[in-house]
Amino acid sequence: MNDASAWQMTVEGFVHALSAAFPGVSTKYRTSSLRGNSVVDFEVEVQPGSWVEGVATTPVENSAVITVVGATVAEGAYFALWLRGGLAPRPDLVRFSSERALEGGDDSEWAIPAGGGFEKVEAVLAEHMKAADGA
């Protein structure tokens, strides 16, 4: 079931969950130039020495859009695991795409596996990137 509003997300709630999960998180609120709503830029250490930067917003009430910038497949997998287990109301609600896919005209969303560990999530992200590259 695709129920984006099940997240009951707010930017402030995201920051709270992020801060609880990642000591030393860096966050900065700002106003979106596109919609005028509040967004937060963040940077977290997902594994020792491995940092992820991103932006979180709620473009539709109760629904989150979290963009990770410049992450490797492994970094993205660690962050997706946290989203799935530490933030999402149900593990089947975490979906993703990539700038590379969007630039290639593919606006489909891929699902993070609802179960399984790092290797399984990393494999799905790697498969997506391979498809986005047209391989």
C-alpha cells in the first residue's frame, strides 16, 4: 500500500528523530525558494568516517521528501536502513530515486526492501544506479 501521509511527518519531527539517532548531527533550517515552506539541511555520520548530507521537506502535509546529496551507494544504504527502521511508520513506505535516473527521463520510484540488512539494501541501490546508467 502506498500511503505517503502515513508518515505524519513534520520537518521538526524529522530533526528530532535524526538528532536522537545520530549524535553530532548538523542541521540548518531555511525557507524553500520554490514553495515557501520550511526545509532543513542536514549532515550526519552514518558510519564512522562516512557522512551523508541532505535536505528534508514536507511538500505535502504529513509526507516527507528526504534528498541525500552526493552519497555513495553504501552511504545511501546505511541512511535508508535508518529511514526504514528508525523513522518510517512502516518499512514498506521507503521509496527512492536518483538524480541520474531523473535526468535520464525515469521518474519511477524504487522500493527499499521492507526486510533484510545492509547487503540487501545496498544491492537494490546498486541495481537502481546500474539501470539509471543504462547498463
